[in-house]
Amino acid sequence: MRISRKQLCIFLCVAGFLGCQRHASTSHVSKKQAPELNGYLTWLNSTPLRLADLRGKVVLLDFFEYSCVNCIRTFPYIQEWKKRYADDGLVVIGIHTPQYGFSMDPQNVFAGVKRLALAFPIAVDSDSRIAEAYNNRFSPRIFLIDKDGRIRFDHTGEGAYAETELSIQKLLHEIDAAKHFPAPMGSVRDIDKPGAVCYPITPELYLGHTRGQLGNVSSNATALFAIPDKCDEGRVYASGSWANQSEYLRHTRDTDEPQDFIALRYRATEVNVVMKPEDVYWLRVFVRQDGDWLKKEIAGGDINYDEQGRSYVEAKSPRMYNLIGRQPYGMYDLQLVVQSRGLSVYSFSFGTCEIPKNEGN
């Protein structure tokens, strides 16, 4: 799908209100009629569905973005609920609402959905018409719709998994009171368990001059950047040749060795970055922390090592990449170092929760 300049401008204005949400809020009973699913571009994993044709069933609507870390953390629960309750009348429908220009493209959404192995029907809502009908500006967000087509449960952000599953069971009991259901599923990750401690965190950081936190220059022109003497926490700094575009920072030259980089000081236990290769099939992005290559015990799921022991990510498609998996909470200095032109960097997100060593297993 080609995106016009006008469409992108409108999208970026809307995107200022959209965001990945960890912090949760829940509303249980509104009982208003759920808006119909109109305005989608296409459907994945299904022919088009209408809520009017699903009367007598319970519908879980999951508003998500395939590059949103908070959305990704919810998928194991949603997939398991579909598996547990589909035969009892639960229908799971994803509503993909884009946060970036590249995630408006159904082909990118399809690739992201395939990589994440999402098996439920998904409406590609690139124009945000379904999101607007539900007055939704956040991802992830779950609505539960009862057998009569009314919204009965509304949860924004991660968490409340047992509460959501019990609400699913309650609405299924309204279809058949004789049904017996299992106890809510257990926690998929340690940080979802009781006892997890969540510390103050560096907020999600966006790049580009529309929403960006670039620390050393704010310009939409290609420039040769230099790191200042002092770098503040929660700001992104560039070194070398980069172009500060509307929603991303793009590397613009080839060098003999990896030398140009972007840097940030942050506090967290986990780090993710959204990146997109522009000019070649893939780009190698080297990752350093506190002046050294990543130790393997903290390396994220997308980290590889070359023959010299250097930690790197292969940026092959527009998506979120996990750089730091689990490390002790603290303040760190991170660098992404590149050699080839064409890497676009959109945002950084962070994890902050951990299980204290004297708690849990």
C-alpha cells in the first residue's frame, strides 16, 4: 500500500495520541452496543467478520500494533483463551491499529502477524476507523462483547489476565450456565507473577522531529552530528551522518568501519527498539552498553555475536527488536553502531519489572 503525503501527515497527528501501554485500567460494565467493524482495509486469517453475525457468542476485540512490546506480551494469554474457550462460544478478533507509517502497510502487518504466529482473525485498521468508532487511542486494549452485542468489559494495557479470563467465563455462562471452566491460566512470565517489583523507568522514547527526543539537534535535514559533553537520561543523541525525519532517524552514509551511532542513557531492566532497513535487505546494527559488547547473560532475543565477539542485531524487516533481555535494574549507557546507510530507528521501549531474588521461583 502506498501512503500519500496527506495520509502520512494525518497519521502522524493521530499517532501523537496513540501509544503502547503497560499501565492498566479496567472498566467492567458499560453495556453499550458495540460498534460494527467497518472501515478495515483487509482481513488476515479470515474472511471479513461482522459483529451482527456473531450474536449468541462472546467476542474479544484486541486492539494492537505488531511492533508494540506491550501488545506482544499479551499474545500468549489471548492465544490460550482462544484455545480454551472457542468451542464454548468465544471469538477472538484482532484490530491492528498502526503506530508508525510502515505499520499502515498491510504487507508489513501480514509479515508481523506471521512472525508472531497469531492465529486469530485480524482486521487491518490502517485508517483507524474502527479505533475511532471505539474511541480507542491505546494499544493493547481489550473489549469483551456479550452474546447480545453489548460491551461488558474494557481493559487498557498489560496485566489483569486472571480478571479478564474470569470475565470471559462469566459472559460464556450467560450463554450456557451449565458450563464448567478451568481455573484461570497461570502467569506466562515471572514478571507477571505476584511479587514482581516495578521500578521507576525511562519512558518510551520516539525519534523524528514530530514526537522525538533527539538531544543534540532538532532538524529535518541531513546533518553531521556530534555527541555533547553531557548526555541526559531519557534523550537520544546522534553521532555521525543522520537525517532527522518526521518519525524516525535515518543513517545516511557508508563508512569503512562501524563508527556512526545513536546513544541514550536509560534506567530499566529490558530494552527494545523499533527499526526498519531502507536500502538493503538487511543491516547489521552493533550494540554496545557501558562501553563494551553485551554480556550474553543480559542479551535480548534478537542479539547475535560475530567471530570477534561483537554483539549485533540483523535488522531485516520493520519491527521491534529485543536488545536487552533481563538485567539488574539500574542506569546504563547504550549505543547502536552502524556502518551502512539506510537504517531507520523509530523508538525505544523499556521493561522495568523483576522478581526479587528472595521471592518467587
